[in-house]
Amino acid sequence: MPDYNPPVQDMHFLLTEVLGFAHDELDSETIEAVLGEAAKLASEVLAPLNKVGDENGAKLDGDAVTTAPGFKDAYQQYCEGGWNAVPFDPEYGGQGLPWALAFPVQEMWQGANMSFGLCPLLNQGAIKAISFHGSQEQKDFYLPKLISGEWTGTMNLTEPQAGSDLGLLRSKAEPQGDGTYKISGQKIFITYGEHDYTENIIHLVLARLPDAPDDVKGISLFIVPKVLEDGSRNAVQCIGLEHKLGIHASPTCTMEFDGATGYLIGAENEGLKCMFTMMNNARLSVGLQGVAIAEAAYQAARDFAAERVQGKSFAGGERVAIAEHADVKRMLLLMRAQVEAGRALTYEAAIALDKAMAGDVVAQAKVDLLTPIVKSWCTDMACEVTSTGVQVFGGMGFIEETGAAQFMRDARILPIYEGTNGIQALDLVFRKILRDGGAGAKAYLDELQNLIPASNKDSFTTPISILHNTAEGLVEAASSGEAGDMDKIAALAVPYLNGFGIIAGGALLARAAGVAEGKGDDFSKEKIETAQFYVTNILPHAKSWLEIAGC
């Protein structure tokens, strides 16, 4: 399996020099130290298990799931290092560090071993939901153990007949008169719904109360522990494991709730609101997963290309490593440029998230805007980059032993997770662009324009102008009042998002190149080269997408 070395220097550079991250208790040296320690766990413990997990997978025996060899021990090391607690409230045992630092740390887990990283990602969503919507008693009881990693959490949303249409959910919740509910129903595609890492798993389950309103207005959210407070086993079990294209070591479970004891979280029939607290957090994290696995695929392709001797040099006639060939150079630059653009866009969202949580309304608008772009553009990018990685390996990339194929297989779930990318595009256009007439998007684009250095300003003036005009066209079409235009707008949503992602990611790369100008070291030269390649080879695609989306 290829080695994975977290790009600590790039992460640090982005945060401290490009995106302007600042924190009273975190100077540059502290940030570097935290990233360095996380990199050790990622590269030395998690990455070596990636192929092990792919080959062995998780196993179901009765209703018990055994994870792949080494995974349980790795999880214990992860928890003992305090990594599960990084961004959470110190009142409940968290470290209280900003999401801007938590994101690069989490990128390392996902890049090293995405099957492993899915467990803390789902746990993170459960923590957020309980933190925002749980009673004080629920917070006091569940959060310390979820934050420490002693317990893990899940999201139980999807059902066989429902897919992404939560209005079709059938799971039931019957009040018991003592403040508890009996939860019955079946949920599918539940990541880490059962495993052997911890003794208890806290399921967050969407279900309907008797006489609840139809459709999504009648959904409530419940906490359903695997093990109850008295130590008895709750009436919930895993009845099946999915056999998947990738992420074999992550148990994807079918869960059966047979009158399981549950506790309402939030108000009755407001489960959708609680769910989106989990979902929006998860969407940014899934975008981050795309960046992470694309980085791992790039590193593998880069290292292979540097060693694989094939073909002759046009200049000297001698046989050379394939990294010397123009087309391989192009592919590697294509991979690197997209990964770095995605990373910048994702970290930008994390910095805005910290500000939004502190009450900054403008920052919240940026988070809302960037969430569907990060989720969709970065995960589609991951599929493209991991496929290009296979191409760099050539025939060896199609052979499982090199590891290139696993990156491609693992990445393919990401555009489907947490609302397919088509749903993300609809969210961007209908909920974010049309909601305020494009004002939020315009404000963000103006902000990006001001960040671009003079050396690259001209390259982005026209694309950003086209993006502005396309947004205005969508708003005008929506305001026409013709029902057919809404279907037309829906059909144009994906091209619009793709154009937006390419331009925003490229603008941040241009900003990075501007910071690197004049420094002269190899790292800085690489940043300038990457931005130049992006402008000439990737940015032009934005115009094509926006021509499709033009109204």
C-alpha cells in the first residue's frame, strides 16, 4: 500500500498565511505542533491499516460486528490521544479548539484511512445534534462519553422505501407515558451502526409519533442507546451488513428497532431541524473527505511516477521515470491543483464556521453558501482525481495490490453521502441563491475578488463576472412565475455549482500564489506553479459550465 504523509506544511501555510486564521490561544508554532502529532498517528497507525481493512472488511456474526484486524486497537490509540475531543465543548470534556484546526486534523484521518475516519465523523454529528437540541440532562449524560470516544454515535435516517425523501419515513415512536418512547422500524445504510470499538452506541433515529403530520413535518428525532442506563441491552440490532464497492472496513448496517426504548431530542415533529444540525456539519466533513482521499491518491501517483522507468526522453534519448513525460506531468498537476483548491475552499468554510458559532451573521451566510459547494465540488473532484491516479499507474493501477484502485473505489460513495450532489446543487440554487436574490453569493464573490493578487486579477475578472450574471439569470427565471422555469432552474443547478466551485477554489489558489511570490523556496515556487496551471488548465472549464447554466 502506498505511504501516506499528511501535507502538514500545506495545511499550516493555508491556515496561517493564506486564509488569515487567528486564535488567541494558538500561535503558529502550536498549530504546527498539533498538526505534527496528528500526522504521526495518521501515517504510522491508521494508514498501514487501510489495505488491511479493504481486504478483510467488517464481519457480522449473529448481531455482532467484528471490525478488521488492528482497527479496534487503533481506535483506542486515537481516543487515548484525545483526538476525538478536539473541537468540542470543554464543559463536557472537549478541548475547545476551533474547527479551523479540527478540519486539517480530520483530513489526516480520512486521508490515511477513510473507513476508520467514518466512525468519528458520524460521532461528531451526534455530538452536534445533542449539543444544540438536547436537554441539559441529555447533554450531561451523553456528551462526556461521546466526546471522549468511550461511546460512539450514529445517524439513523434512511429507510428502504425512502432514500433521500424523508417524507416517506415509516419508523414509529409510541409514547410510553413516562417520558420514553418505543421505537420500531428498519433503517438502512447506517455507518458504524454496530461495531466492536465501544460497549455502547448511541443511535439518533428519525421516527413518527402517532397522529403526526404527513411528510417531513411529522418527523421527530430520538436518542436510542444500544445499552440502556441500567446496563440492559436495548431492542435494537444489526440484521445485515452491506457488501460495498469500497470502504470495506466501515460497517454499513441495516438496523432493526423492535420496540426499542428511545428519548425525544428537541421538540415533537421538529426532527428535521435537529437532523440538519447533523447533516450540515456532515456535509462539510464529507467534502473534506473528498480532499483527503484525493490527496492520498495524488501522493501515491506522484511517488509511483517518480520511480517507474518507462519510455525515453525527447531531449536526451535516455529512458526516464514517467514523471518526466509531459502527459504524466499534466495529470499530476491536474491532481495536485484540484486537491489544493478543494483544501483551501474547505478550510475557508471551517474558519467561517468558527466565526458563525460566535454569532457572526455574515460568516453564517458564508457557511450556508459554501456548504453545498464544498460537499459537491470536492467529492466530484475526488472521483476525478482518484481515477486520474489509476491512469498514472497505468495497468498497475487496475491491479489491487498497488492500492490505487482502492482510493477510486472508496471515493465513489462521497458524492452520494449526506444528500447526493444533485441535491446539493438544488440547495445552493433554491435555498442559497434565490432566497436572497443572490446577495450572499455576490458578497462572497466580491470578497474573493479582493483577495486575488494583481498578478492573477485579470484571469478571474471575466469568470467572476459570468458567475454574477448567471446568478442574476437564475433569479430572473425564478421570478417569472412560470412553473416550467423551476424545472429549468433545477436542471441548471449542477452546472452552476460546478462553475462556482472551480472559480472559488481557483481564486483561493491565486491568493496562495500571491502570498508565495518573492519567497524563492521550493515550496513557494510550487504554489505559484500550481496556481498558474489551474488558471490555464482548469479555470477555463468554469466558463463552459456557466454557459450551460446561463438563463
